[in-house]
Amino acid sequence: MTRDDVLEELSHIARERAFGRNVGSDRLIQAGLDAVIAGGESPSLTMPAGLTRSEEPDAPALFDEVLHYRPTEESW
């Protein structure tokens, strides 16, 4: 995935959550992992990406932190 693909996916997930749709923890974790693989360097991106199965319930709160992250050219 490219940086633009990742940002589009994060935006799509954010819209779904804003409209009250349930987005599974597995999808939130994958979005964080995709962002890290695409070169995103932020604690708010790496935390969801590193969650274990037993930590999946933490994914929604961590994803909310990702939404407040504003990438710069240096962080990608």
C-alpha cells in the first residue's frame, strides 16, 4: 500500500465509525500495520499495529488516537 492508500483507508474507517458502524478490531489493527509498512512513523500508528489477540479490545481507543495524528512529509 502507498501512503495515499493508507490515508484513504484510515479516512474510510473514520467515516464508518463516525456514522456508528462497528469496525472490527482486526481491521483497525490491520490499518495501523499498513500505515507502518507504508512508512508512517508515529506512536499512534505503531501501537495498534503491535496489538496481540488478547489486546484487540484496545484497538478502538488506539484508533481514535490515530485519527488525531497529522502526518508530515518527515513522518512518511
